[in-house]
Amino acid sequence: MSKVLIFGHQNPDTDAIVAAKAFAYYQSKKGLDVEAVALGEPNMETNYVLNHFDEPAPRVIKTAANETDHVMLVDHNEAQQSVSDRDQVTVDAVVDHHKIGNFETAAPLYYRAEPVGCCSTILTEMFNEEKIEIPAKLAGLMLSAIISDTLLLQSPTTTDIDREAVRELAEIADIDVQSYGVEMLKAGTNLSAKSDKELIDGDAKSFDMSGKSVRIGQINTVDLSEVIDRQAGLEKAMQDENAAEGYDLFITLATNVLTSDSELIVAGSNLDVVEKAFNVTLDHNRASLPGVVSRKKQVVPPLTDAFEA
């Protein structure tokens, strides 16, 4: 059998990159020939993490079937978030912490899904269950992924399982979670170096909601005014992508990682559905969402419900 490729979702965040590396190490310890790859370049935060631990970035692939017959997925399961030719390869395993959508296979597979804050949390459990020791560098990477996904354990997606994984991984890696975590989150918020298109695309995922194609991106910052001041350009970039990609609605969530508040910027149709979902009135296509930080738990579910109503 050809080498099995392991990867996270498109527009990879820190967890998508790290979980692929962690699962590849896990599978290699079980005797499989695997390689962790990525479906896009690492973002600023992830580059900070990789550089901090002197870890090389994974190879980026556009398609998988030209290299292998078998893949494993981490941190995602939905087809529109995965490799473009996923239907041409066999999915052997999935480890994920998101909702399951439009996912089916022709053959049985290993599927591990848990409602926790981070995919790397699940992988920490799996290492412990199989009594596979986590090396210090990998522990630091996995800790970084949990910090990223849970916004330093402040996100409502955070569970006691995540907190225990952070405690364990921090001890292995010998890292002060609070000081390292704040610096890591700040490293991913240098917005001035990015174009409007790069900002809306940097952490964006597509969803099918009652037949509507909805694109939801998230921008982390330590100063929401930096994003608000660029709203006109961001809206133009979102409108352009709606036209080019056929999205019905594009939502960008700008989140202050220090205060756990967000601003919502929208472009496209169904704006009344957005207002209904979040109980807000859009003012110039923008609304404040105090306490909202999680796309997975606080944005996608109410928006899905509003489209289905």
C-alpha cells in the first residue's frame, strides 16, 4: 500500500497542522507508513508555534489521489473543507471535534469524534489509551493547538478534558501556559501585513445550510478597531468571493482574543437570517457580539437553526 497521507482542513489553523503531525506520529508508532501534510500554508500563529519549537512546516498538497490511495483526516470531516479529490481515495480514519456533515464512505473506517475544544485534546487521550509516550516537542505543539482552539481555555467550547490535556502537555513540555499562550495568540494578530482577501480567507470554512452556501471566516485580533477600520475593504473582498465562488452569504467574525468579544461583518443575501440567528440588528452590515468567540459553538448552530426555521 502507498504511504497514507494525513491532513487537516483547508485554510489550516494551528490545530489542523499540529493534529496531522500528532496523528502521523501516533500511527507511525503503530507501524504504519504515514506522512503529515497540509491543505494550505500555515498562518502567522502557526508559524510562530512551529518556529518556537523548531518544527518544520508540513508539505502542502493540492490533491491526494495522485500520490496515494489512502488518507486519514483530522480536525474536519465535511467534504467542502477537505482535499478536492477526496472522493477518489479511501478514508481510513477520522479524528475530529466538529459536527458531522455530508460524510459517508464505501468501506468501514476508524472514526473518533468527541465534543471537546480541540482535536489535539482527543489525540492526547488516544496516546494515553495506547500508552504511547508523547515527546516534549510534540507535547508543546499539541498544547499550542489547544490554546489556539480554546483561546487559552476561555472559549465556551472548552471542556474539563481540554483542561486536563493542557495540564498534562504543559508538564511534559515544561511550559508556562499563561505567558506562552498570550504571546502565541498575539503572534497571530498582526493584521497590517495582510491584504483584505488574506484576512477573510485566512481562517474560513464553507457550510451548507438548507441549500445555501455559507462561508464563515474568523479574524483574531487584540484590537477590534483594526478590523472595523478596514470594513469597506473586507466587505468588497467578501462580495468578490461570493461572486467568484457562488457563496450566498459570507460572514467574517472579528474576535478580540483578550476580551472574548466579536464583531460580525456580513456580505451577500439572507441578512435577515443573520439578524434572527444572533438577535441583532445589522448596522451598515455589522453587529457586535459580546462574549462570542467560537464559530463552531456560537455561530454555526444558531445560524443553521435560523436557516432551517
